[in-house]
Amino acid sequence: MLRTTKAYIYILLKGIAMGAADVVPGVSGGTIAFISGIYQELIETIDKLDFGIFKTWKKEGFKKAIEKYNLIFMLTLFLGVFISILSLARLISYVLEIQPILVWSFFFGLVIASILYISKQIKAWTIQVIISILIGAVIAFFITIAAPAEAPDVWYFYFLSGCIAIIAMILPGISGSFILVLLGSYAMVLGTLTDAQDALVTKNWELLKTSIFKIILFGIGCIVGLKLFSKILKWMFQNKKEITLAVLTGFMVGSLNKIWPWKEVLSTRLDRHGKEVTLEATSILPTSFDGNPQIIGAIILAISGFALIFLLEKAAGNKTRNAH
């Protein structure tokens, strides 16, 4: 479907918001897509995309192929995601390091609002829906307390990481970057992105070539994962929408443990630069936190995150009406 230039600018901004969410372990880009009103179109567009595009291109022309497969929507959205991830990867890593409580508080408020938003889409609160929420919450909670693995820095693991992480990234409530943390490849993938930037600045062409190769492998994995999983998601939304929304709501409830701002470190490890980073941590009360709990700042940031989702929801309703 064709849109106005203004509508595509909004889609680009939604992609940027999705990319920002996907960089942070504990927050899902799929949640942003759902709240901003493009989730179902995204899944259906991915599912429709196949090699038939070349047949359409040959018989009906390039313009018709673009229109039939909704390519401008896809390219605009993923351009936003790519711009966001590339530009925010270093910044978010830095901010999380210097102000973890405030940053996690912001995302905690964001996810709380997201839970309320997605749960509002459930029209019939049956016993199956309630059980589905509980199952989703339990699964997500146990994912958050699972011990992260150590990832092998080999080519096929970048492909595998992309394939698995992208599935989580497009599911509201499941953080793709957190799945990367569990796989042990979050720092590895994020490091590859920053390596590529550093290589460009320092003109280290060998490092740039290696980094780009790894990024391409990760990207191919993402494409394969998206294509394989989109059919399942499309079927679920068409045939079991209430149950699907319930499970996703449960996932988000269970994931709150991961983004709770106050943590006690249980174990650490050395990253690839020899710096000590947290490996495992458990959620604690602010009053038990060893250091300044920053409670006032945390509350303000949590409210800000909550308000942002509320504003996104309102904006999405307005833009949907004006998009065509």
C-alpha cells in the first residue's frame, strides 16, 4: 500500500524507536511496533515476502512489485531500526554503565505501560486467557533468571544469534537483546558494531572487513528467523488472537524481573576488553541496595517511561487515521 511522505516519516520514526528498544536487554522492539499500530502489518508483510517478487517484477514492473509486497514500508521501517541500533549502541551501553538505576527505571515504566496497553486489546477474559498469561509470565521469569552462557566467537554463531534474537525482537514482551545476553553473544554483537565504527575512524580496513562480515552474517540470520517465524505469528493472530495477546502480556509481566532497577550482583566476568562486567544479578528492594538507590529520580524516570507509551498510543491512533 502506498502512503504519503509524511506517513513514511512516521514509519521511519517508529523504526528508530524499535531499534532503540531492541538495543536494551529487557525491552522489546516488538512492543513498540505493537503500540505504534504497525505490528500486524509488519508480520503480514514479512510473511508475504518471497521469491515471487522477482516474477512480479519481471511481468508487471518494478513499481508494481514494490507496491504489491509493501516494500517501501519495510525498507523505511528497517532503515529506522538500523539507524537507531548503529547510532545508539555505544550511547546506551555508556548510559547504562553510568546511570543504570535511572535508565532501568525508565524502561520499567515503559514496560508497565506496555502491559496495560496490550492487555487492553484482550476482549474476552476467559479462563484460557488467564492461564495463558500465567504461563507466559512463568516462562519469561525463568528466562530472566537463567545464567548467561559464554559465546564462541565463530562465524556460524553470529548467524544463529541473529536467527534466534530476531524472533524475540518481533515478539512484544520478549527482548531480543536479552536473548542475546542469555546466548552469551550480546557483548559480542554490540562489540562488532562499535568495532565497525572504530575501524572507519581509524581506517583499520582489516577490522572493518571482519566486522562487516560478522554483521552481514547476523543480518542473514535475522532474515531467515523472521521469515520462518512470521507464518506462525500471522496464524496465531488470525486464529488465536486472544490467547496470543494473553501469552504476550504474560511474557511482559515475567520480564519485569530483568529490568527491575535495583540489583545485587551475584557473579561477574571479564569482557573482551578485560573489564569486569555483571554476569548474574538478583532483584532487591531499593532499601537493601548497596549505594545510593536514587528513589526520587527512579520514580520520575519510571513515570516518564509510562507517559511515553501513553503518548505513543495516542499518536498512533491519530497517525493511523491520517496515514492514507
